[in-house]
Amino acid sequence: MIRIAMRPVMTVLCWSTMVWGSQTVAAERTTADILCALDPKCTRPLTRDIRGVTVTPGPEGAEPLSVSLYVNFAYDSADLTSDARITLDRLGYALADDRLKPFSFMIEGHTDAKGGEDYNQKLSERRADAVRQYLTAQFAIESSRLTARGFGKMRLLDPARPEDGVNRRVQVLNLTAGAPRQGGK
């Protein structure tokens, strides 16, 4: 009986290890995509349509280099879910990388169009600040490198579907990619 009971348990453990291993590989690849999206010196082609991550590189003189992330917050709050922490860990590893240390970043919080304008504005500000606090606490990223700002429902990603979840996102912009580096670095 014990052998019979152990077999399904071992099967589940082996299967979950394989799944966990594949998620780890995907997280590493996604971290590399985030890093490349925010690094002006990155020359490799960026992977598009990665679950939860959209990269938006801009040529010199154009929009800042940025990455949009779907960060899952608890309903009606700025509390990070376990899914949010997984996504933010990818971002944190990228921002802690030596290639991005000379740069400063804006963390923008965005909501969908459900709810009032003032409410969504304050919620997006709290969420952007929660992301900033998580990154500084978990990855020792200098707080001076990160600015948090909420936009509420002002900048919908998909204005044709204002209440769609795609509009709820965190966008990270490299603010200093075109600026001269301090101290001749």
C-alpha cells in the first residue's frame, strides 16, 4: 500500500519539477528580454509576445526605451500577488544587472477605465509606488534610480476596449538612456 501511494506522489513531484524548471528557464529568458528592451546597447532582436511582457525599444531621439509588464495586484488594492512578485523578480534582476546600473527609470502605473478618474489615479499611484518599494527592498536597487508615477486611466493601451485588463499594467521607461553617463563611465 505504501508503494502504491508513493508512486502517484513521486509522479506529481517529478512533473512539478519539470514544470518549475521550464518556468525558471522562461523567467531567465524574459529577464534577458527586459534587460535588452531597457539597454540602449543591446543589439539582439527582441522577442515579442512573451506572456505578460511587451517590449518597446525606441530609436535614438524617439520614445524612451521601455517595457510594459502585466503586474497582478490584489483586487482594488496595491498589494502584490505571488504572480506579481514573479514578474517583478524578472524586472528586478534586469535592473540590478551591471548593464543597467548607470540608468534611472520611471515606473508608471496604469489602470483600466472602470471606476472614477480620481480613484483610478490614486490607485495607479499606489501601485507604481508598491512596485518601486518592492524593487528597492528585494533587489537593493537605489531608490534614486527609480521614480514612481501613476497615470490612472489617462493612457489606455487599448482605447477601443477601455475596460479590458490589457490596460492594467506597469510600464518601465529608461529615462537616462540618451543622457551622458556620470563620471565618464
